[in-house]
Amino acid sequence: MIVHVGELGSANYDERMLRAVNCRRNIEVVTASFDLAPQLVIGTDRIATVPARLARKYADLLPIRLLPVPVDIPPIVEVLQWHRAHDRDPAHQASQPAEGRCGSARRCSEATASCWG
């Protein structure tokens, strides 16, 4: 099972990392929501790769098990950028990291986890 965000045919970040080490998945279900993925493995032998924080949340609420990801998946670096003319735009101010201004990158410190029903 995979979570796919974006154009069909393009591989998500975790899929590219797995392919890089020649790890192939048997994809039975595709969803566009990381939030839905843990619910779709209940009562099955499916595995879904989701952010660790979300996996832990659902492990407390649903009958699923958490498994380590079989490969090292580096953290994703997220960057926000916009023209300085929009610095005072409330939408841009709300999305700025608390510890920095435009130009700083925030690393996702959470690893990914696999949920298994």
C-alpha cells in the first residue's frame, strides 16, 4: 500500500528511497492521504509507510503494529520562499518557522515508520 501525492506515475519520496536500494513493493492500494493509510491496513497483511509521529498516533488508537522501515530514509528538507513584497502577508507570516525567517530550512526530525494491520 502506498500514499501517493502528486501526479500519477511519479514516485513519492519514500518510493524513490526504496527503489534506490532495489526494494520493490507489491502495491494493492493507493491513497492520497497519509492520515487514511493506517486505517487501510487494519485486518490485512498490508504495510503502509507514513511519518513516524502519525504512525505512533494511530498505533494508540487502532489495532495496528509499527515496524521499522527496512532502509534508511533521509529526512525531508522543506523550504518556504516568496518575494519580500509579501513578507507582511498573514498567510506567509503564519507559515514561517518559529525559529527563523525566510531562507532558513527546517528539517523533519521524525523518521518514517511502517504500519501493519
